[in-house]
Amino acid sequence: MLQIAHIRLHKEVVLQGLTKRNFKNAEATLKKLLLLDDQRKELQQKHDAVLAQSNQLAKQIGQLMSQGKKEEAEEVKSNTATLKAESKQLSESLKNTEEELTQLLYTVPNIPNPRVPAGNTDTDNQVLSTHGNIPDLPQGAKPHWELIEQYDIIDFELGTKITGAGFPVYKGKGAKLQRALVNFFLDQATEAGYHEVQPPILINQASGIGTGQLPDKEGQMYHATEDDFYLIPTAEVPITNMYRDLILKEDQLPVKHAGFTPCFRREAGSWGAHVRGLNRLHQFDKVEIVQIQHPDKSYEALEEMSAYIQSLLSKLELPYRVLLLCGGDLGFTSAITYDMEVFSAAQQKWLEVSSVSNFETYQANRLKLRYKDANKKNQLLHTLNGSALALPRIVAAILENNQTPEGIKIPKALVPYCGFEWIN
């Protein structure tokens, strides 16, 4: 979340950033935040004054008792009872004000980096570059949902029987292709200097708050109510929360992790042709990369992460493009995001397969994730993450773009992992 001190010092800049995001009632929200902070400070000062007075009286009582002046000491004690009641009341008011301030801060998104363009929807995103050649498919080319049925590699009906729509069953070479992609992505991440971890796929409320999924996106996550756990929407959440409430040394930076997990998203309100087949699922596999960086180096890291993800797409021989998201399409916690989209030749559309984002201090402030600078002062770190990569749309593009009359040809980089060159 944003730091109240930053809002106070840079109110106009924050307001401009929220306006770029199309955040409603931005000015009124900032005004209320600053008012609550003023109230918090005033209550804190009063509470501190009462505690100081109470401590002073306690010393006085001790002195009087040591001098044998019991009656005078009892008289002073009567004053301390009043102060204790006042202190309790002030403490409660302070706690309530701090909670109200925190809850309101949770509703305010991150401030976009100046490079982020203004805009309302994904149609306003900027295409930065396009790579690779769009394949010229044979006549009668099929979309992936027909190909998977033809070759019997993914079963949506069986998944619906077992669980519900959006939970496919991968079979035979379809299952092997999934495993091959995961292993390929993890090996590539290791070569790029990311330390592999396998985190839990259930998180508690504190973890959801730490990375910004709560209280903003609770309706999009599956909730195990009996134990108050949430199924993760991405490995970013548990991996980043490994460093919640920690103070790192500068020589520990950067922290670089990669993790493979299943991901779960309710995708409430999604319908239509754009969710057909593998285009949008409730459960899918993904390899995630996460960095915790020194603030001076986080934007260099962002470019490095973007280049790394693009290298994966190149090795998979997929045509792709890189987009810079506009303010209206930017994720709640992100300061800047690049999207990578692959071209699905049979569907004749671009499919998002990765987002790489810099959250700057937004998540770190929630997580209390800091480092000690050269002056031994605690400073907030920057957090970044990227999909490297999400499998469903990658699989869709591989199947569609590589279909031939003889079958589906597997990209060369995956053949050693699959153990076969064709799906036929």
C-alpha cells in the first residue's frame, strides 16, 4: 500500500497518478486519509502525554512511600486511576483510527510509473515490439479445442464431471506436454539465476494482504472457509510472502526465486468465445519468477525479466508482442506492467501469456519487507514478478501454430523434455 508520509509530501503527484488509473473519488479519498492521519497523530500525542504523566506520578508515589508519607501517596494514587481510564480510552480510539486509516489505504491502488500511458481499457495499451513470424496455416486449420479432441490429449467433459467447467483433464501426450513445459521453464529459470522453490498452494489472510490480493480480489479467489485459507491465484503470493516481516542486508540482494504451482482463479463473470478451450481456466499450471530488489536497481531488473520471458517465447518458436499497459488496465498493486502476448493462428488473435510487473514499494510496505541502507536505516525494498510462463495459452498456441496434415509438430526446444516430436 502507499505510505501516508509519501501521500502527504507528494499529494498532487499521487492525485495525478490515481487520475491516470481512473480511480474514482481520488481527491476525497486522499483528503480523508490525511484527516485520519492528523487524528492519529493527535491521539498519539495525547496518549503519550497521559503515559508520561502516569509515569511521573508513579515515581512520585514511590518517593512518598519511601518517605513514609502514606496518606499523600494514596491521594496521588487516586489521580493515577483517572489517568489510567483516560489512557485506556485514548488507546482504544487510537487503535480504531489506525485501523480505519489502514483499511482505507488498502482501497488505494499503486501510483503508475510516469512511463505508463493514460487510457481506460486494454485497447489503450501500447504495443512496444512484435517478434517472430505468424504461421501460414493449411486450409481447414482447426482451433485448439478441436485439435485436443481430435488427438485425445485434453478432456474438458471429464474435468467437468469430476469438478466443473474450467478444470480440464490432461491425458497421454497432453499430460506429457504439460510436464515438459514445466520442466523446461524451471530449467531455464535456474540457468538465468533464479533459485527454485516449491511453496504451499494455500495461503492465510496475512499472505493475501501482504501481496495485495486481499481485500481487493477476495471474490476472485477460492476460499477454504473452514480454515480461512485461500487457494493461490499465482505463485507470486506465497513466494513473496516468504520475506514478510524481514529486514535484509544489502549484500543479500537481489533475491531471485522461481516456483512452479497450480493456480486457481474463480474468473467470476467471464463468459463468451474468449474463454473457450484453454483460453481461460479455473485451474492451470504456471512457473513464476519473483525478484526482491534494491530500489535503485528494480527497473533494470524489470527489463532483464522482460527480456528473459521473451527468450522463452523465442525458444518455443512462437510469434509474440510486448505491450506496455495503460493506467486503466494496470493491476491494482503494480506501478508498471509489460504484457507478452502470443499469436494464436487458428483463432487469429493475440493471447496474453505473461505479465511482468514492478510493484516498487507497494507490496513491501504491506509486507514490512525492508533492508538496512549504508546509514543503518531501514528502507522499503522493491518487489517484482513475472509469469515465466503460464501454460494454457502457450499450449493453445503451440497446438494451433504447429498443426500440419501429419499432426502437430513439437518445438525443438521441448523435444528432449517430451520424448516425442509429434502429436498424431
